[in-house]
Amino acid sequence: MWGTFLLLLVLAGRALSCLRCDTETEELLQDMKQDYISHHVTGGRWNLKEKMRHFLDASVDTFFTTMPLTTGRFIGIIDDITLFKTSSRLKHVLRRLMNENLKDEELFNEMVWSIQQMKPDLQELMAEFSKERTLVQTFITCADCKKSRHVCTKSLSCGERSLSVVEDEDLILDCALVWHLKMELFKDYAFYKVVSGKKVMLSVGTDAILVIKGVALQDAGQYQCDANDSSGNPFSTIMYIVKVDKAQTDLRIIHVRPTLEPVRQVTPHLPEDVAAEAETSRTAMWVVLGGSCAIILIVSLSA
């Protein structure tokens, strides 16, 4: 069932795995090979026991031996972070196999399948470990598990990014890369604007992000960020091509209310007979009011 996969392991030969530099992983492997397999494979089936033990050794020493630093070239070194990630995956698989209490062929088939399923994850870790960079970093030499400092020299360029921003908005230049966290001699980030082939310094410091507030149309152009080591030498460079779009003016239609003429007092025109009657009524009212006032005045004087 697993013939092709097992054949590749056999042909790969034996090499010292970087994973064996992790003490806990090595102890777990020995427990699996000696104690667990001895008790979960039917007594007397020495061929199956040895087959499983050989498979574990071959798998670990094949898939976890080295990490690639250049295309087509493998050297026996690994860093602490990658060692932690790979060993954690293997320990998880081994513990799960032990907890499931499988036996004989069922244990062997599950072991082969589980370790084979780890291969894509390991390839992803290898790709991350070998990204293009100029890097000073402490590595673990897998042959003797000793640590030493290595310089990995590769292309400085980490690509070009095209950015578009609207006039009066903020321009954000992000220079951070994940592997910068591994850089032991990191010093600062330097941001420049490139004008006629010359770099004009904008900012320098430990902050990986530069914010240019309220950009104008003339801020369009080429920018650059260098991540520098303790000697001031760049170990990664990112280029930015910035386009600034003109802000669109909002047009609003204002509706003006119509202007009305001033209100004038209008006296209604009444017929002659109605006007005469109204005048007589007003005269009578004033006579009554005048008489009332006179009576009130006389009473007041008498008192």
C-alpha cells in the first residue's frame, strides 16, 4: 500500500536529523520505538516491529534532516524557530498515535499515513526558511547540535509594491517582513523618496511603518525602504511606486427660495349702505363708552 513511499525512504539513506537536536522529540521517538511498539505489536512479529522502527528513523532522518538555503542546495543547519515548529508537529503525531492505542498493521498504516500527511507542512516551513534575504542569524548545526552564527547572502530586493492614494489622504509605507524578527543584528528602517535617481531621506528608526499625512499630487513617485543591520548596511530593500489621484470635489445644488413682495395693508372696499351702517355703529359705541366714563367720574367725585 505504501510501497512507493517506503522505497523513497530506504533509497534516501541515513543522515542525522536536525530534529534530533530537540531533546524532547528524541526521547519521544525512543519511547515510541522501544516501549510502545514492543507492547502494541503481537509478540514474535519481529519483522513488523523492526519495519516500524526503521520507518520512524528513516522518516525523521529524511524529512527533517536539512532546510534549504539556496535552490537545489541543502546544508545541515536549522534555526530555533523552525526547529520548534517542526518538532512540535512530529511530537503531536507521535502522541496521538500512542493515545489511540492502535496495534499491529493498523498502527503501522496509521503511522505511515500520519507522517506522510506532514510533508506539505514541512515543505512550507522550508520555503519560509529559505526566503531571499541577506541575513545574519544563529543556526543549529544538525551534525553536532551546536549553535553558530551564519551569514546568508542573497538578493537584497524584496520586491516592488504599487500603491494608490487619493489626494489629502494618508500614505502608508509598510516595510515589515516576517523574517525580520529573526535578524539578530537588526538596527533600523530607513525610508527614502527617490528623485531623479537620488535618495532623499524621509525617516529612520525602529518603526517599520511610515505614515505621510495628507499627501499632495506632487508626492506621487518612487519610494524606498531599507532594513539595516548594526553596521548600517541594508539586508532587505522594498520599492514603492506611489500614484496620487486627484480628489473629486463634491457638487451640491442649492435651491434658493423665491423672494416675496412685502405685505401691504389692504382696506376692503365696502358698499355705501354697508359703510354708512358701520360708521353709525362705531359712533354709537364711542357715545356709550363716553357716557360710561362720565358716570364713573361723577360717582368718584361724589365719594
